[in-house]
Amino acid sequence: MAILYLCPGRESETWVTPLERLLPNDEVWVWPEVPDPAKVEVVLAWKQPWDELKRYPNLKLISSIGAGVEHLVEDPTLPEGVPIVRIVEDRLTIGMVEYVVLHVLKRHRWVQEMEANQRAKLWKWLPPQDTPTTTVGILGMGALGGAAAAVLKQIGFRVVGWSRSPKAVAGIESFHGPDGLKPFLSVCAHVASLLPNTPETRGILNAETLAALPRGAHVINAGRGSAIVDADLLAALETGHVSWASLDVFNTEPLPADSPYWTHPRVTVTPHNAADSIADYVVPTIVENIERLRAGKPLQNLVDRTRGY
């Protein structure tokens, strides 16, 4: 079997070395060097060129090297019938939880204001906010969202969650579907989007839905940039309806130099680094699926193409 690392622009050695160690009887190739396309049965993909995947007539498995799969499901030339799997891995989850908790706590404890006061040499007491009566909402209650919700709940926040379909999570008040979105947003002092990029989630945070938030709410986006309508968020920031936005993902990446987000006084920009796949931890999960493929066993973290995740 030949396994193809098809991740343009990403370093390959840290992925290829453990793959070769764990699969010594297979060949591992790095695109664009493909000696024989007919031998490729497994592709590890990230932002592959469209039209590329259809070159491999015996393809049996496509694995994203991250949690996101829009680079695959949006490819109009994606081969039909080939299963797609994504990464669900503890350290990827930990990174996302850290990001959400960090930015909730920064606002909750007035960190940005105190940093500005320090620069101004201004001693100004700011009253601590009450944690149990502060509501944090998680948009997207999958593996990442559920883990973030659990940690925030443990800290002492009231936590609510919204998902596409009903989900029961112990200790978390749950909302779902289009009818549940505005009631969910209406109670959130902080709302963190961990949503994937699907037709249903694109532009979900827009003028109408942002208006459902309490005045002064804090918006966090660590899922996909497409969840936010930028002009609408900027307008809500200007009026103060949204007090702060902590943004790790954007509609255009890298974030263009002329984006208003860079210099906005109430926006935190981070360069899509909330969490990332670390090869040493992720490769064993990819190898597990390859061995399951060989053995005819059910694949782990299988993607539903119709849902987009």
C-alpha cells in the first residue's frame, strides 16, 4: 500500500517519519512526488489542490490531518464513495479548551482594561464579576465544544450550549436548531463559536443574531471564520452591543493587512493557532484507521459528507 501525504505548504518530515516507523511494510510518499498514482490507497490531506484526489483510481481512505474537513467536502472533484475521517485527539481538544477558557477569563477579570490602566499608570479598582451568575455559551457541542463546556462549568460559570440537533450534556442547559439559537444567545455574557464550516453555520453570527446577545457581550471565534459576518460584527462593536471580540479564525486567511480587526481597540486577533495537530500524537490515530481499513473494521471519526463534519 502507498500512503500519500498531500498537504501543500506544511512541513512533511514530522509526519512521514512516524508513519514509516509505524507502517514499515508500506510506502509513504510526499506530494507532488507520486511514482505511481495507482498504488495510492490512503491520502493524508490538508488544503489539497482541487482535481488532485481524482488522480488516484484505487483510493480507499482520505484522512484530514486536522479536525476540519471543509477542504475535502467542498472539493467538487472529491471521489464518490471514498470514506473520509477527521482527527479527534486529546491534545487538539486541550488546545481548543485552553483558548476558550483563556479568553473568557481575560474578559471576566477585566484583563484588557487593567493592562491599559497599567500603561497609563492609572490605579483604578475594577469590581470582580460573579462567576456563578455569568453565562458562557458554546456554539457547537461536539468533542471540542463539550470539553470546553465541561471545564468552564468546573470553574463555576453557568454554561449553556447550542447544537444543530438535540444533545444532552450533564450540567449544561442545551438549545438546538434554528428556533433555539436566539434564546441561547439571549443569555450569553460570553459566546464561543467552535462550529465547523457548513452551509448551515456560515454567517450564523450576523446582525440579527448578534442583536439577540445581551448588550456588552463578548464574542469568541475559534471554530471557522465563516461563522461570522465581519461587517455585522464590526458594527456591533462600534455601538458597544458587543464589548469585545476574540478572533482566531477569519473569512480570509492570512488576515489581510487592511482588515479593521488588526487595529480595532476592542478586538483580539490571534493567527489561527488556538489548537493544531501535533504529528507525534495524531499519526497513531491515523494508523489505527489504516489498520481498521485493512481489517474491514468500522473507521473512527468518520465524516458525514452531507453534514460536512
